[in-house]
Amino acid sequence: MKAALCVAAAVAVLGPSVPLAQLSSWTIFTPLAQASFPPLVRRGEVAYQARCQLCHGREVAHATLGYGGRMAGTEALQAKYRGSKPAVLEDRTDLTAAMVKYYVRHGVGIMPFLRKTELSDADLDAIAAYLSRNRTRVHEQE
């Protein structure tokens, strides 16, 4: 029943533009990585959705509470950067893999650190590759 509500909420928010096969409780607000991305980046998106999205996802004003209503990490970054950088990590073009790994393992502000028993090195490498993918693309275009 809860899964059906998630899918219904996602369809209401996203509309028909995202195929139902892509929707899950972790991918309601972010489309799946493009098939052209390397496997490590695609794995990183899945790990990001599972471990980071709850705090660092997109805020959707008309979403029901618990499904994108308020994201503590996104709100903290909005307050910190005041529009000078995107608050949604997936939209950033300045993140390096090393930076992502440092903050995940050491924490910062309200974000706690994650031990290797909570997030494996392999999953962290994948998340770092996913979040730094935009930086790689931006620097290739320069």
C-alpha cells in the first residue's frame, strides 16, 4: 500500500514524463542516470538515492510531508550559499570526488560522518563519481 502511494505521489508530481518503471521510493524526484554514463556513475546514483537523497534531495513545495517536503541537507546548503551555488548536490559543478569523500567520512555542520560500516568504500567511490560527474563534463567543455 505504501509503495502504491509513493508511485501515485510521484506520478502526480512528475507527471507522465517519467516512465513508471523508473519510479521507486528512492527515485521519486530524480530521474535515473543516463545509460551513457559509466557503470560507476550509475551505481553512484543508486547509492546516492539510497543513502543521501533523504537529506540532500530536491525540495518540492507541493509534495506531501515525507516525500520531498523538507530536506535538511538541501536547506542547510541553501542557507550557507544563499544562491551563489546550487543547494542540490546533484546540480553542482564544483564537487570533486575527493571533496565528497572527505565530507562523507568527516561530516560537516549538521551532517554526521558515515563510517565504513554504514557506507562502504566502494559505495562512497560510486557516490563521489556520481556527484562529480557534472564537474567532469563542465571542464571537458572548457
